[in-house]
Amino acid sequence: MTASPVIRAKGLNLTFQTNDGPVHALKDVDLDVSKGEFVSFIGPSGCGKTTFLRCVAGLETPTGGELSVDGMSPEEARKARAYGYVFQAAGLYPWRTIGGNIRLPLEIMGYSREEKAERVKNTLELVDLAGFEKKFPWQLSGGMQQRASIARALSFDAPILLMDEPFGALDEIVRDRLNEELLALWARTEKTMLFVTHSIPEAVYLSTKIVVMSPRPGRISDVIESPLPRERPLDIRDSREFIEVAHRVREGLRAGMEAA
């Protein structure tokens, strides 16, 4: 018996009403995401990548079609704390220590003092920030701040992690390192990952499945199942398999632009 998808979209549509008329952000999106998959979304700006993530998170309401998250509506999944969300900017409160930032969702959810301390300790170790609990965000590099943001999203151990282009503002060297660390983190936690990016190499390196989206109205133009092994050193990017997948992503993006 095949397990039900953790995330299922069927004929999903979202139209925003503006003063200049309707904006069709998503159109007829069909997608299944299985438990433990790492799914990247790539496409031109304004194609609906972030909008789809926000629909999954219950932050936007689709105007048509169906969407379920862990067998629930997005609103029910949000109340059940089924996901953590990592935004483009780290979004750490400057007056709180790193530990204080990670504790914030745990405080809101009413965890005991002892459990908050244990979860902060564990998530800091998970993202390689042990020893930085009492530092303030301004005392950390951009890459370390993003790791703290990921730790905050992981602190309550949700089964799904939504990541909206979290490394886009970082330089290539730091980004490569964080890509490696994220894959290692995914392997340890076995969470279901949804990841938005504008980088073809990043999408190919990280993903078990790559969703290529076309310009507005946002549609899926291709879904690519990665043939790469789950363990991926950075130099796998020089392999024939990697280059072939990257070529297919690039062709999908080009075809989507031409069809728009």
C-alpha cells in the first residue's frame, strides 16, 4: 500500500485582486510531495514559488483547487505545528540572544523551562552553533545567522521544513558550505523539505525532486526526479549526471519563458 503524499496540490489556483485587475499567481498546479523528500522550486521572479510555499503554510488562501498538508488543510496543519518556516532574511530579533531567538516559538507554544533549554541545546548542536547561545545576532556572520534561523524553525521538531530562498543573499563560498550542511541536516532529521531558489546548481545539488515553474500565471512546466545519490559531495557538480540534470532544468526554464 502506497503512503499518501505529505503535501498534495490538485488543480491549485490563486488569483489576487488588485486595483489594476486580477493577478494570477498560481494556475492549475498539481504536485505530490512524499515524506522525506527534498523538493526545490525554481523559476523566474514572480512565478509563484514563494506563493506556493505560503499556501502550504496557510499564509495565503487558494482561490481554487485542493491542497492538503500532512492529511490536513493548511490552516489545520499550521495549528498542529506541522511545519517550520525559514524566510529569505534570518529575521532574528536583535535584542534577543541566539538562544532567546530559538526559544521564542517554544515560549509561544508553552513548553516548560527544562524542555526549552533542552531543545535550544539540541538544535544549536544540530546546526553547528553550540557555544553561541549567549551571543547576539550582530555578533554572528550572515551564514551563522541563517543557521540560527534554521535552528529556530527546527526547535519544535515539525516534520516539514519550508525554506524560502534562505541562502540567496550569501556569497558563493558560504552558500556552498551551507548547502553541504543542509544536506547533512536533512539526512539526520529525515524531514520533508520544500526549498525555493533561483540557483540551478543549488536546486540540483540539494534536491530529490526539482519543480520547474513558468512565469505568471505560475504553473509547473517540469518535475525532475533526481538520479543523484542522497550523499553528495560538492564535487558531484562536475559529474555527467549533475550536468545533465542542470541542463534539463535550464531547458525547462527556457521553455516556460517561451510559452508565457
